[in-house]
Amino acid sequence: MGKRAARRRNRPQQSDTNVHDLFDEKNADWHPLETSEEKGQRDQSFRRHIRPKSENQAALMEAIDNFNLVLALGPAGTGKTYIAVSKAVEALDKGEIGRIVLARPAVEAGENIGFLPGDVEAKMAPYLRPLYDALNDRLGTKRLRTYISDGTIEIAPIGYMRGRTLNNAFVVIDEAQNCTYGQLKMLVTRLGWNATMILTGDPDQTDLLPEMSGLSEMSDRLENVEDIACVRLRDKDIVRHPLVASMLTVL
């Protein structure tokens, strides 16, 4: 043991010049936790009514107010889902509708996670997490749990929507690019009286096999219907990290 200790004491110290912080706080022009609007960061404080960050987002919000069926298409990070959920909560608070129906395809992003335990709500929870996050932001945890338990907010798997008529409801179909044309045709024909339906998706990021996604064909056809709005958001509408917009120009 004495020889080993002596060798450790005599061993030259390794230089740490190759070790660097991932974020250089002293030399950086911004900070990941900075919330100052003067440095171009988003204001994270809660607002009862959301405000558009771009012209296309404003067009989407206006379309939701004036049309019963809206298709919101655009790349990741453009606020499609958040705006749709926020408008749903706003309509519910005003008493314009009686319930919110959330649906999202149960399609994994390139991997198979196997069977999930629990009831339908528990099985769908991982896929609906983005919608839950937006709802929790707009409603708070307590109200969200109350609305889910009493059925005011309904989790509706796409496979169980056949034959239903959605009256007095605000319906959000998220990740619609992972639906086939047949599924989308079935979904849009569920629209009932005093109901609004929003389909959100990015046709360029489908997890289905090539040519199986029906979102592009559906939007091309419905765009010519007078009382249906199709809003296409662009890279300039991305409100996530600026690198998202930069990456999408080359990916």
C-alpha cells in the first residue's frame, strides 16, 4: 500500500485545459435563464389572453375566432398547438362551448415503446403530454384535474371517434400529420353544432411510412372550401430557440 500511495503522490497532475463549461456566462451575450425583453428573450409571465408573436400567428388566432374548422400547418415551434389549446380554454371560460375534446395519434417517433398499463387516459397520457402542458399553463393544475375528472376536458383516442357527433365542443386534433387521409376524413366529419375543430400538424415531420400521411392532401382539398380556414405558418413564425429556425432551413 505504501508503494501505491507513493506512486500516486509522484504522478504528474493532468492539465484541465481541455475542460470547458458548456455555457460561458462571462463572454456570452445572453443567458439561458434570462427573461429580460431587452435581450430578446420571451416574457414568461402568465397572461390571461395570449398575444400573437407574428403576422401568421395573428392570422391563425383570427381564423379560429371566425371559422368552425381550421387547419394550422407549419414547422415545429410555431405555436400551433399552444394557440389552439389557449383558444379552447378561452372559449370554455367565456361559456361559448361546454367541453374541450383532445385527440392525438398514438404513433411513436421512430421507436416502439410497447404496451402501456392503465386505462385509456393513462395509455394516452404520454402522447398527449404537449397538450397537457399547454392546458396546465392556461388553467393551472387544480382546474385541469377537476375538468378532466368531470368530463369537461375529454381525452378522445382517434380510433374511438368513429360514429360520434361533437356538439358544443372545442376539438383539437394535434399532430395531424400522423393521421392517414381516411382518419382525417373521419375526424373532420365529426363536427357538430356550436363546435370548433382545429387540426394542427407539420406535413414535413410525419412518423408514418412515406406517402401514408393524409394531411397534405386534406389541406389541399379543404383549402378551396369557402367556410374553412387553412393557415400556413413559416420558419419566421418559430418562437422556440432561434437555432430551431436555423436548423430547419438545412434539415
